[in-house]
Amino acid sequence: MSSEAFREDSPGPRGFSIDVENHGETVVLSVVGEVDLVTAPVLEESISAALARRPDMVVVDLSEVGFLASVGMSILIGCNEQAGDTTRFRLVAAGASTFRPMELTGVADAISIYPTRDQALTED
Amino acid sequence: MPSHNSYATLGHRRRKGGDSGVNAGQQQLDDVQEGDLHFRVPAAAARLTGLRHALAEWAEQSGLSAEDREALTLASYEAMANSVEHAYEGQLQGVLDLRAVRDQKQGRVTVTVTDFGQWKPPPIDPGSRGRGLPLIRGLTPDTEITPSDQGTTVSMSWPIAAED
């Protein structure tokens, strides 16, 4: 399977979706919507599934995430641990709703975060 | 009245003496001052999304900066999530109380989240799930957590920028 998308249409007026793209040995997950107690399990499942294939790199793009609760940050930390030495695990995030809370909780110290997807994909 | 969003039926009052529609199982909230926000709902994760959106909408008129509004919404959500996840463990159904007040005299906005369950002190090793309280404290200049036999109150305040 080269490309797949998870769509969750029901919860909330703003919707939540994760689009998964495979670029060779890199998997990019584009998250759209709000990460909270209701949607976080979907995030965890999607990232875990991508990591289970043991690609070289997994990039989780949070550019279109307008809200990130601590439950989501805990999942990102867990996924970073799951990635271990096998897979480079990177986030794309900027701004008050995602980067700032990850800074406050120390997530930004534990995981490599890039302001743009290009940078996440190209930097060493 | 058909509701255009998920929280319209929760008992939100924008104006004192406004719509008094009583919902089954919904506590009547008679002490809400004009411009304040007060909800009392079942402590369930699915309810928090609507509450968060209502709070964010309310905060638009609060006089807080955009950054503080983001902080208010996230910190309040974390306080509510704490209640949902911990306060009523092993119990069938708990209640959550959310109040947001703009205090012009004191020059601040205060959000209070109350549950009526058991206070769980944060574990020494919070592991992967213990980021809620540190996040609340990081986002809020003034946080007060009051556990009691009856439940726990988390009170969070942000100063309103002086008007020009």
C-alpha cells in the first residue's frame, strides 16, 4: 500500500484527519484539526503504524493543527521512543497552538521540531 | 431551537435573564453574571471539545491577547481533562463545572474548573501522561489548585492588558 488516508468525519465541527504519504523510505503524516482526548488515539495509531514499517524517517506535520493537548504531546514522546535508533522521528510545528506548548513541556527538547516540512525532510 | 454547534444545549448564558431553556439533567445556572460563562456537564472526554470551543469563543471578548487566549483555552482544557481522567476513577458518572469570569475591577480573567471527585496528587515519576499540570502552570501566570474532601478546584487567572 503506497498511500492511505484516515478520515474521521464525525467528531466536532472542525473535523480531524491524518493523511499518510510514503516517499520512499520516508513517511509523512499530515495532521489536520485538533488533537485532544477524543482524537489523540487516532494520532497514536497512525504514527505507530507508520513506525512499525521501520522506515528511515517519519515526519509528523502539525502545521494544520490548531490545538494540541498534553495527551497528544505524550503520544509524540512515546512515538519518539518507539522510533528509537531505527527511524528518525521529526515534527513540523510553529506557532502558539503547537510549538509553544511543546516548548513549555520539554517536548521540544526531546524531539527534533522544524518550522517547515521542507526543512524536516531535507536537513541532516 | 435547533443548535448550530455542539455546545449550544449545555446551558451557556451570554446574557443574564436570557434563554432559560432547561435541559433534562442539566443544572440550572442562575448565578451567572452578564458576560460570564458557566457550564456544568457530565465529566466525559467527548463533552470537553464543545466546552473548549465555547470557552475560546467567549475569550474573544475577554480583552486578552491572542497568545493569552490560546493559553487560556489549553490550560482550561488540561484542567478539565484532569477531572475527566482522574477525579472519578471507578465511579459511574461525575460532574464537571467550568466557569469563566472577566473581572474588570481586578483587571483579570479567571477560569475555574471544579470537579467533585478525588484529588490525585501527581506521581513522583509522571511518566508519559503527567504533562497536564506542568503545562497549566507554564501557561498560566497565576494558578491555584484547591483539593478538598468534596472535590478539586483549579483556578487560573490572566491579567487583562490595560486599555488605551
